[in-house]
Amino acid sequence: MELWDLYNIDGKKNGKTHIRGEKIPTDCYHIVVHILIKNSRGELLIQKRSNNKESAPGEWAFTGGSATIGETSQQAAFRELEEETGIEIESLEFHKRLIHHRCLTDIWFGYFDVDVEKLEFQEEEVSALAFKSIESIKKMIKDGNFHRYEDEYLREVFKI
């Protein structure tokens, strides 16, 4: 059972907690983090979600997840990145917070060069990792081979 802290629209904890999978109450939000890793060639790290995932199984997407109880957005970003990709990075920079449905979606980014073939990732979450150019990712989206994010989110991602 995964527990989340709940927040108001301004990002302040409201003292309530939530069990993942249940309906989030009206006027409550939880923090979701997305972590974008760019290599020295300007490519972004993407991951193929495990076929066993409840949502979007087998889709290519960016790394991300929910902050658990007691975690800050930044702590969740470092944890999710390490859990899902095996990458331990020294710094991540905050880009922007977007509000969508009941989520306060925080976009984090960092620079890291790594041979993805050498990474040990969490197989329950991820089945493959790759660095791709923005043009390649846009083509994957157009061809239906990438998770369909909101346009506002993609505009922010492609600014990085």
C-alpha cells in the first residue's frame, strides 16, 4: 500500500494522506515528478514501461512517479530516477510545476552521460532504456509509439 501526502492547489500540505488507487478528494492534489535526463549529445532518456504495469503498459515514456508520504518533490525525483533507471545523479534542477487533474506535476532535469546497456533498472517498472533525440521522440509520438502526454507538458519538455 502506497501512501501519499495531499496538498492544496498552492502546493501546501493540507494534513491529509491518501492511499494510491483511491479517488483523490475534491480540492486535493498529490505530487507527481517527471525526471528528464539529457546527455551531452542533447538526447533525452526514455524508458519502455513494463508490460506488467497497470497504466500504459509497454509504452515508451519519460521517467516519473509519485511522491510518497513524507517525501519532497526533489526527494521523489532522485528516488524514482534511481529506482526506475539505476541512475544516481548528484543534482537535478527544477524546471516547472504543471497542474493537471489532481496532480501537481513537477518537472526535474539533469545532465548525465551513461551507456544505457550498463544500467540495472527496476524490471517491474521498466523493460528498456534509450537516449533519443527530440526529433525521434516527436516522431514516436506521431507514430503512436510513445505515451501521449498533454501538449502543455510536451512544450515544457522540449524547452529543456
